[in-house]
Amino acid sequence: MADLFALGQLAAEPLCQRLRSSPAGLTYEEAARRLQDFGLNLVARERKPTILQEIWGRARNPLNALLLTLAAVSYFIGDMRAAIVIVLMVLLAVGTAFIQEHRSNEAAARLRAMVKTTASVRRRPAVGDGDFAEVPIESLVPGDIVRLSAGDMIPADLRLLEAKDLFINQSALTGEAMPAEKFCHPHQQEINDPFDLPNMCFMGANVVSGFATGIVVRTGGHTFFGQLADEIAGRRVPTAFDQGINRFTWLMIRFIIVMVPTVFLINGLTKHDWLEALLFAVAVAVGLTPEMLPMIVTVNLAKGAIDMSRARVIVKRLNAIQNFGAMNILCTDKTGTLTQDRIILKRYLDIRGEESERVLQYAYLNSHFQSGLKNLLDIAVLQHVEMHGILGIDEGFAKIDEIPFDFSRRRLSVVVAHGPDKHILICKGAVEEIFAVCSRYEIDGTTGRLDESHFATAKEETVALNSDGFRVVAVAYKGTRRLANRLLGRRRTRPDFARVHRLSRPAQGKRRGGHCRACREGRTREDSDRRQRGHHAQGLP
């Protein structure tokens, strides 16, 4: 732990030297060598059991132990029929449960193999998006340079090199529900808890807002999250069903302990035939024990698992069926469905629902200049590569500043310079959030004031598009130098936007297009005069 505090006090250059890395990242050859030294970046998880372990896990049951004991006793006293029946019931119950659970485990393993978790890593020679490439998270090694943006999971224990408005949620490690702000500069104050280090991010946390780059210092089981996983891996808490079976088994054992000796002594003392008394006592024990119970329970649980499989639910443990049926309310996180992971943008419309190149232009500028990891919507917009040349981005635009996306504001703002004296703020985000900060719309160079009827219409159309499989977002812009200076001064006042457009993305392969709205323009006399001269009708201001 002392090394973490020491790393937190170092500047970027000596930090990279200590970790035998550089801000440009590791080479692929060096990363491969370190992967052999440090191992995969994986935390402890339940190991896949062998077939014998699966059979033993099903057979290891107090009720089965009681039945097999009675079968053994019946065999030694010559009651072969009872011994065979009891053993056969146990074998059928264990075999049925094993077959069902083995098939479920195999199906779950195939699903896990389909899920690939990656991290954005800078390695040399650079490939991919700029100088970052997506690599499997398990291949991360100490010294790797990793990029983080809103929504990302922290893939390893990291020391930050760059950070902008970075807030992370580390409640899985600390229990603190409020996001913690992180910075990149070295710290000198005395800190006792490593989770309070302002420039360290730990595996198991996730990025709430902002973006950053960091250097990996610990991976796999050496991380705090990995150490926690080592302690809890393999521990399986008995379900209510298991506890009920155990209580019933011990109840039967208590009855047998009391009844069998009593019956044996009474018969022996009254009839003076101790062998017959012993046989009768064993028969009482067998009669008290329900031999068919394991088979009946297993068949019913297996039937429940089969019914769940028809609803595309994999039941890995048959005993979970009872717990599932005992629930009154089930709360789940919507994770979406398996798709081609591809979005197509085909339409970009103004407030009247007509095609508008300006909508695409502003959306392209926002997606092009944002620093965070580009999502599928950004990629769909950037696929319209002809916009790059039409707008003359390389010669006519330069990024000034930005406010990264976060899940509270639900929008991302970028300030770009267009010429020496003109700055444009372009914002993209949720329809409700964009309309909340806009007051005017524009159609073909003419503007009007937004009112509740416009927003009501937008909400209706958004609901209609969502029900048809679309995701709807909005884009707004304002061109004022004052607003850009306000952002550069980090004053977080609510901006006045000049335009808002809405783009929709197809879901699950549907190829229908976008949607848009427009909103507020500046209130100054100069802006009013420029509108009257038709300035904004000529393209980007």
C-alpha cells in the first residue's frame, strides 16, 4: 500500500519512469512480456467444476446421506429390495439434477464467451482511434496508458496523468454513494486511506462524468477489487430451499433416533426375538424416511428450469427455482439486447420534419471535437465523412474547450473557434435537457420563440419514435465570444443556446431516420441585425 501513496506524489514523467513506461504507452512486445510476468488482468471467479465435482455437488446432501445409510443397513440385514429401491431413487434424483445443471452451465459459459470487455489503451505502434486502440481488458499490464470517459468501468488500479471534470463512483469499494472527484496533479498532503487519494482510480469503480487518461499500476489479483474477490470467490450462501431440506432431514434423523431404539427395545423385551425386533426397527426407520422425496423434488425443480428455458432464462442451480418463485418483486437493470453493435443515421430533420444539412453539420462538429470515447451515435454521425471536407474542419475550425458528458446534465458541450473572432458552443444531449435551456427555433434563417406547444409536440414525436425503436437526442448551438470566455473561466452557469436539433438512431437494425428541433438565438441587437440580414441562412456563423 505504501507504493500507492508514493506513486500519488510523483509527477507524470518520474511516475512513468518508475513504472518503466512513457506517456506514449508500451510497445506491444513489452506488453506481451509483462503479461507473462504479471498474468492476466482477471479477478478471482468461480472456477468451472469438473464433471465429478458437479456430481458430488448434487450428491452431497443430508437427505441423500440419510437414505444411503438406511440402504446400507437394509443391505446388511438382508433386505435387498429396500436397499435397491432406496439407492435407485437417490441415483435418479442426482442424475436428473446433474444433467439439467450441466446443460445450464454449458449454456452460461457460451454466453460469457460472447461478451468481450475491452479498454481503450495507447500502445506503440499506434493503431485504431488516433493513438488509442481497444484491447481486451484481461491483457492490461502495469505501465499501460488507459483512456477513460463517462460510463466506463475502471479496468485496473490507475494513477491519473490527465483528467478533466472527472467524477467516479467507487461505492462498490467504499460504500460511499456520492461520486468522488479525481485530479491528475501530484498530491503532497498526508492521507491514510488509499481510496481518498485524489489522483488514483481503482478497479471496480466507474466513471460518472468527465474523461481522463491514466497509467496502470496494479492488475488482476493485486488490485483492491481483486483482493476482495479472492476472499469471497467460491463462497455460496445456502438458499432457503437448502436450509429447508436440511431442517427436514434433521427432523427425520431425530425421529429415527427416538423411534428406532424405542421400537427395538419394546419388541425385544416383549417378544424376546431380538433379530426380529431389529428387522422391525429398521423397517420403521425406512418407513419414516420418504425415499421418493429427493426424486419428486428434483423432477419439480427440473420442470421449473425447463419452463424458464423456454422463456430464454438459464437456471444454473435447480435450487434457485424455489427462491425465484418466492419473489414478489424483481428489480433488474435494463442492459439491452444483443445487436450488431451498429447504428445508422439516415435522416436529419428540422422542426418541420424536412431534411436539413445544418442539423448534420452541427452534429458532426460536436462528435468530431469531443474528447471522450465516442459512442455508437457519434460513430454513426462521423460516418458521414463528406462533412469533414464540406465544413473545412482542418482549416476553418479549432477546439477551444468542452464540458464532458455526464449522467446528471445528460448533455455534452463543445466550444469551437470558427475564424479569429467567432466561437460556437455546440451541445448534444437528451431532448428534455436541451429544450429546458433553449427558447428559440430557426427555420431557413428565420427564428421564432419556442413555447409549450412546441415542446409538447416534440415530446409526442419523441415518444412515437422511441416506440418505433429509435433513440432521440438533440443538438443546440450558440455563437458568442462571451459564452466561450465563460466556459474557459469554468463558470458553470446555464448557457443560452441558439439552435437545437434532434437526431434519432435506429435500434436493432431498423433503418429509419432522424428527427430534429430548433431553439434559441441570442438576444443582443447585433444578433438581431445579423438575422435580418440573413447571416445565418448562409451556413455556419
